Amino acid sequence: MRSGFVPVVGRPNVGKSTLVNALVGSKVVITSPRPQTTRNVVRGVVTVKGEKGFQAVLVDTPGLHKPRNALGERLNRLVYGTLADADAVLFLIDATSGVGPGDRLIAERLTQAGSPVIVVVNKADIARKGQVPERLTEAAGWGFAAYAPVSALRGKGLKPILSELHTLLPEGPAYFPDDAVTDQPESFLAGELVREKFLARLRDELPHSLAVDVREIEQRPDGSVYIDALIIVERDSQKGIVIGKGGLLLRDAGAEARTELERLFGAKVYLDLRVKVEKDWQRKPQLLDRLGFE
């Protein structure tokens, strides 16, 4: 059997999390059109059985960007840290925009790291005529192992990626059971699902100032699940925005999150959401530690 760890890297908002979910065949990472939605290294497991069987542990990473605070610096370090143990890498670029300095910087880092790289040209479904060949031509100069145009959102073009992974990954053991799709604890998944619902409703810079701390998950005697989650923002004005007029935004986002959490847990969920101000939490290493940003 072949197996290995495969970081999924690229600039912000190129579709890394969407591709991970598509390859896994299950939602293990939240998605949003907003850059920096992914803030942690999240693993999704792809297991293919049969003669060409393999197990790829996909490592979804935050988008590489110019950091503006301690959180941004930690996110970039997370990405570069995953490359040290990579057996192969999926490098996403956006078919709808030209290859830019950020893409070239990542390509340079990947060349230095030395692991085999599959360049994935994503968003092929919405690209204008000629854009996909242009991106492939621009990326061909990097001399990586393989190139694949895909639509991660529609799940199109995934088979060539799976075929290339089977070829590139080394012989090795299965790291997870055949039916595993992620190694993330329930508390992390619950917090991310809650955060996703607020990202869809908030504007400007506020989404980047919001974190979710799941403090308790309790299985009750009647089979239901109680979840105590704290929504953290940086300023008092943001607290009012997150709650919304008459508590409307908090109620609607919470209701949508609860529906998805019930699918996750397979049980009725009681979601206790509260909002707390932690001033400038993104700049405070101790708070970042507490919130799990290693």
C-alpha cells in the first residue's frame, strides 16, 4: 500500500478547503468566500482500496499571506511547518486570475522543500475561455511533477489527482482506519461549524476578529448533545454586530449551526451561544495558545 501526508497549499481563497472536502467525500473543513477562513492545520483522510489502493492524509492549511499580527505570523508558520513532513503537495492556483507574486513565492518554497508537487488549477468551471490553458502554461515553468485543472466546488477533475497521488506517494502503512475522514476532535469541528455560519453573515474585517471557543460538549441521558460555545470578538462594537438587532443574527446563525451539528452528532443538539469581548486577541500569544493556534 502507498500512503503519506499531503499538504494542500496556496494563496488565500483559492479553494483549498473545498478541494479537501471534495477529495474526502465529506465535509471536514468549513468553507467561505472570505480569505483566511482556515486558521488551523486540518487533516482529511482519503483512503482508496483495491490494486491501486493508497491512503492520503490531506493537510488543509491557511492561505499564505503577508501577516499583519501575531495570528497571521502563526498561520504562515503552520503552513511552512507542514512542508517539512510532506510526502507530496497539492499546490492550488486560481484559474480565474493570473499567477502572481504570492504564487511564485509558494512555488519557490516548494522547490526548496523538494517534495513532489501536483499543481491544481482550481475554479475551472467559472474560468473564461483560454484562462485554464494560460494558467497551466504559466505554471509549467516551475517543473513540478503534475498539473491538473479541476472544479473543486463541483467535484470535477478529481480522478487525475487521485491517480497522481497513487503514483507519487511512497510505500507505507495506513495511518487511519479505512472509514476515517478526519482526525479532528468533535469540539474543533463543532466550533468551526459555528464560525462558518457567522462568516456567511458578517462583513468587512469583523470575520477575522471572530473566534469560537467550545468549552463543553456533554452527552445527556436522553441521547441529546449539549454544546457550550463562546464567540470571541475584539471590541465592544463588534459584540453588538454579532448579536444583531434584537438578537436576530445570533439566533439565525445559531439555528443554522445547530442543524448542521445535529447531522454531525446524529442527535438533537442544544447549542448555548454567548458572545465575549477579548480585546485584540489576535495579537496576544497567551490567548492564541488558549484558542488552539499553535
